[in-house]
Amino acid sequence: MGHKTAIIFVADRNFLVPSILAMLQISRQKDTMSVADLFLFTTDLNDEDFRTITDLVTGHGITTIKLDLDKVLSEQESLSFRETHISISTLGRFFTGPCIDPKYENILYIDGDVQVVGSIFDLANADIPDGKMLGAIDRHFLKAKEHDKSGEKTREYLKKLGVSHESDYFNAGILAAKRETWINLCKEAFDYFVNHSKDCMFHDQSALNAVCVGRRLPMSPKYNFTTMFAENNFVNTVRPSIIHFTGAEKPWFSKARPWQGRFIASYVELLKQFPQLEAFYSLKQYFHSSGQAGLSRIDRHANRMWLLTRILTPWRVILRRRRLMNYLKTTRFFI
């Protein structure tokens, strides 16, 4: 009682296991749990599976809430959802706010493809201004400055969203706001997505960036250490609390760079501890791939791109690291 922040995760069946692991990591942080409570929203479970997950996590201080996302989205005939490794369940965040008791002042949203490796107390306890959202920069910060087809496409994409500077575009994997602000911005973002879904290359992230122009406060990559920062060797500089595995190479199966399978064992251990989660851990369906062969192709592609960047455009590696270092040195982060 008296906790100020609701920490929420939204997961479909494929993201349940990684989401639960991240939530258990948070649940062991006494400082964070002194100011926050954990909520797991599920989007595609039947009643029996929902009860199974609820029985498993309730004893660890996690409250489960069932979202009927299909019903909500089926009412929107004009929606266009570009098929990528991003699940349509990410849209579920737009409908979480009203389900959270008004006694919670803040909402901290966290994607399931993360590992929480350090204290997030300062983030959970932040006094966020009304009408503002906390978010960290995304890979587009680098791509928008590059003189190739990808850079040109990135600049066109940002322009469509009304984002005038690449440092203003944020990753939607970890976000924080006052509860009422969260509800209002999510409603605006969903309305934007409904009316501009073909322009939303990254779905909910695109829509949130479009409606949050001028309303986003910079958050340190300490709390959203995306793959971009890992690729450019900023682990020791930033000392992350939340590692966010952006891109298709997810930590529960991927052996690609930059992590090279470092986190796979933690998911294996989770399944040993909670064998009932095996039923929710089918890699054969992940990314609609052809089982392990499809997942291996993802790793091979990632490793190939890693090597090509360093062999064909070695200057790009230097410039990217320099830009990120300058950003870290000159940006005044809210938290």
C-alpha cells in the first residue's frame, strides 16, 4: 500500500517467459519494490492458461490482468499492421492505463525482451512532470545522419511523424509517465495509429513518437540500454540497469553478436524452476519461423551484418561511437 508506481509488462504467449523472467528480476529488488508494484497484462491466453500463469506469479508479487486485444482491434477495420518481428500485442499498452488503480501516481512500462541487471529504483521513484513521457533514444539517432539509402529512408520516416531532430525520436521499450498522462498519450497514439497505420513503420512506437513531439523527456540509456549501445561498446561507460534486446535477435535463443548467447542460460534456469512454463516456450512459432532453422537464419544474418559493417565501412563504426559518446556527454537526462 502507498506504492507510487505501477510497473507494467504486456505479453502475448511468445513473450510470456522472457517477461516473467524480467519481472522476477525486479521483484528481488527491495528498494524498487518499496515504491512499486508489478502488473502483467496478457493478450492471447485462454482462461485455463491465464489461471496457470496467475497461480505461478501471484506469489512473487505480480498481479495479472487479461486484455482482450483481438476484440479491441477487430473494431478498427482500417488498421494496417506491418508484419515484422514486432508482435501486434505491443499495441496492448495503449489500453493498460485505465486498468491501473488511480492510487498509482506513475506508470513504468517495460518490454519483455529485457534483462534487469541493476537497480531501477530511481526510475520507479521518479517525479515525472504532468504531460511528459520519459524515453531513451533509438537506433534512428545514428541512421538519420548516414548518407545511404537507409539514412534517407530514416529521414523520410521521421519527417512523416513530425520529428524534426533525430535525438527527439525515442525507443518505446521502456517508458514512464504520470498515470493520467499515460492514459491520455496512449489514447492519442492509438487514434494516430488507426488513422496513419501505414505510416507507422514501428507500429505503437511510431504513433507514440508522433504524438509526443515536444512532450518527451530524455531518459538515460542506463534504463534502456538498447542493442545499439552494446554494439558500440558502451557497457562499461553506461553501466546499464536494463538491457533491452532490440532487433530480431532475442536473448532467449540468439547467439549473435554483441551478446553471443550470454543470456540463454537464465531462461533455461527459469524453465527448470517453473516447468509449467514449458507450455509457453515454443520457439517453433516464434517470428513465424520454421523452427530452429529459422532462428539460426536470424543469427547468421545478424552476424553477417556485423562483419560487413566493420569490413566494408569501418569508418561508420568510428562515427557511430563518436556520435553516441557526444550525445552522452552533452545531454541532460531527466533520470
